[in-house]
Amino acid sequence: MTDPAFWRGKKVFLTGHTGFKGAWASLLLRRFGAEVYGYALPPTHPASLFVVARVADDIKQCLADIRDLGKLSAALSEAQPDVIIHMAAQALVRPSYAEPVETFATNVMGTVHVLEAARHLPSVKAVLIVTSDKCYENNGQQAAFREGDRLGGNDPYSNSKACAELVTHSYRRSFFAESGAVRIASARAGNVFGGGDWARDRLVPDAMQAFLDRQPLRIRNPNSVRPWQHALDPVMGYLTLVERLVADASLADGWNFGPDAESEQPVRNVVEHLQAMWGDGAGWAGDDGPHPHEAAFLRLDCERARSQLNWTPRLDLVQGLGLTVDWYKAFQRGQDLRQVSLEQLELVLDGTVTNGASQTSSEPSRGKVAAANTK
């Protein structure tokens, strides 16, 4: 499991730190005593975790585009990090259909830029490239994907993440193969959720927005199965991998970080959990309109991380959803979300998360109907 002592005083260059998962990673790294240098575009939502948890108060940052190699190289040179964690991405399936060029430029060439800059920095000991569970070629099989399975993807997002894995493999073999070189690994997580995510076309944030607005959540594919997990679980997996990677070059490879099999559930089940936890008239309805193709099944085999890294998820599906509902209820009540987020982080680290979520009778605001995705 994660060793906080490893991170104390380490300089960590984190791309995508203004994003949902990047903000949780920033909070966790600061909790462990790391010096965090963030590189990302500005946050896109006024109530994003990065904003409301005041992540910028505790880190150094450069707000710039991962597609700008010059600015990225300059920021890395200034930071002189021990570790690079690359999380910056265009992270959604449906927008990738509307903006395929931006998606490939960000996810593929952004990865090239990080690795190209890293190979000229003598301070760096390890680089972790975060991709996605959707990097695997999904032909509708119900078996869980293993790290050695074929990479691929039909939609631009999934395909770009497969390409990022190939880029990582190429740089590892071409430029980081000699003894003593920087260790390069990649991480593929499941469908993450948690407090502070407002991305459209993702199931849990769409549900929270709909329930806050007192509107029914619209569901396109209620029977689609995904590996659902709270964001802190894969983030702790990433840190565990980096810790071990620095000591053992044989771990420089691709790794899955997903939930236990019991958390690989249909969309319908997740929504029903959220509906029960939220209360207050929360509901959902089917959305039968035309939609882009999405795979019906996606599961991850994470036995390798369990056996070789001694990593296991700390939260099950109900615990993770409970924390998430509590976070958005706190948002609804106008609480200090930095305090709420840090308290939730401590609950996870202490292993004291309970099942379910607290309920409130406060009245949410009204707004538009949200449409949910399985991403």
C-alpha cells in the first residue's frame, strides 16, 4: 500500500492538477508532504474540486496547455522534479466525437511532450502516464481486461488513450531502456467518481447535478456495466506504483487499477444507490434518443497490482458513492468544501468510511435536466 514517508519532501510535477482526479491527487500528495508543481489549463467549472478545495493555496502551478512543448519544458526545467505524474487529458468520450483533433492532440501529443521533456531532465527518477481503462480494444467481451490484452478503441477518446499507451511503450524502449534510466510506467483506471466532478456526460456528476436541480436523471444505457471506483482509490494506486517503480525497474510497464468485482455494476444499480442515498424525490428516466456507440461491458483484471504491488481498493461501491453524495450535499448546504474534502481524505486514509450517506432536508435549487453517460 501507499507509503506516505516516500513522498515527504519529494518534488512532484503533476499535469492536469486542475482536473477532478488531479485535484484529489494534489490534496493527497500535499497530505503526504510532497512539493507539488501543477501544470494544466485553468479549471472549467466555478465549483470544481480544484476551486472549492482551494488546491492552489498549497502548490506551485503553471496554467498552460500540454500541447505547448516549449512552455511545458520550461516549467519542468524550473521545477526539477523527482517524479512526473501525467494526468492532463481530454477525458470524455462524447466530446471526443465533436473535437477529435483536440482529443488526439491533447492525449497523444501531450504524452509525447511529457516524455520528450522528461528525458532531458536529470532530476527525474520516475514518470507515470495515466491513461484509461478504455485503452483496450473492446469487442463486447464480458471477460475482464488484463494488461497484456490488445489495445484499441473505436471512438476518438478510447483510441487516443490506446495511442498514448503505444507512445509510452515506444519512449520506454527507445530512450529509457539503459541501466539507470528514468523508469516509465502507465496506469489504467476504471470509471472514477467523487466529490467535485462536474463533467457532463459522466454518470455520477450528471446524477448529482440532476438531483441538485430537482430534475430526473436521464439514462441512455441502464444495463451497461462499468468498473466504478472513487477517485482516491486509483490515485493511491498510482502513488504506490511510483514508490515501487523507483526501486524496481522491472515494474516499468502498464498497470490496471480497478475496483473489486462486486463494484463492476450496471448503470441502473449505481443510479438506484445514488437515488436512495440522496432521497428528496430524486429520480431517473430512460433516454432513448440517438447516441454514439458505447461498449456494453467493461471490466478490469487488477490481480497484478494486488499481487505485485500489494495494492487493494480501500472503498467499495456503496462507501464511495456515500462519500460522493455527502460531498454534494455539503455543496448544497454551502459548507466549506476544502474542509469537507480534507475530512473525506482522512476517512479514506484511516479506513473509517461507513456505508451509505447522510441525508438532508434542505431544498436544492431548480435547473435543467441532466443527461448521463457511462463514462
